[in-house]
Amino acid sequence: MVLACLGGISAFQVSLAAGAPFGAIAYSGATAGVLPPSLRAASAGAALVWGSAAAAVAAGRPRSPRAQRAVYLTVAGVAGVGSLVNLASPSLPERMLWVPVTAVLAVSAWHEARALRPRGVTA
């Protein structure tokens, strides 16, 4: 589930950066249609970050379970904050799409991180 969510978010950001007319469901829905250049650049950067996370998860990188756990916890934290930010969006379509996606990503990544915790650790 983590990889599916990361891939979907990455693909969406790539499409925004490439000029897809999805502004109503991004960046608080302030721009209907194609985003302005500054937000397209922001989406390009976001696509790199989310895509890098997707690539790391897909490749099982880093190899160390401790470092993998850190990756999953970072993804869970960022996605959790993203859920709250999207929940605050004035755009109903954006809330309807991205709150569930980021919430599922946050919970799934947290679950994966817990599965990687060292044996004997109860927290």
C-alpha cells in the first residue's frame, strides 16, 4: 500500500509539473486548470522527493532495517502532516481525494516501520 500511495502521489506531482490541468485539486485549489510556473516548479520538486521515497521503498533501500525504519517513519510523518494540511484545504475535491490517500499512506508507512523494529523492543 505504501508503494501504491507513493507512486500515485509522485505521478500526480509529475503531471502537475508537466502542465496537466489539475489545479483545482492541488495547492488549495486556488488555480483552476494548469498551475502557474512557480507551482509547477514546486510540483517538480515534490515529484523528486515522493519519487525518491517510492524508489527507496521499491528497492528495499537502504539495506539496514534501522535505516529502512527511518525512511518509513519519515514518510509516515510527512504524510500525516499532509493529511492535516489537505484537511484544512478550502477545496472540497482536494480534501476528498488527498485526505484519504495521505492518511492511508501515513498509517501504512507507520505499520511498515513498526514491522521493522528490533526484536525485544515493545514501544
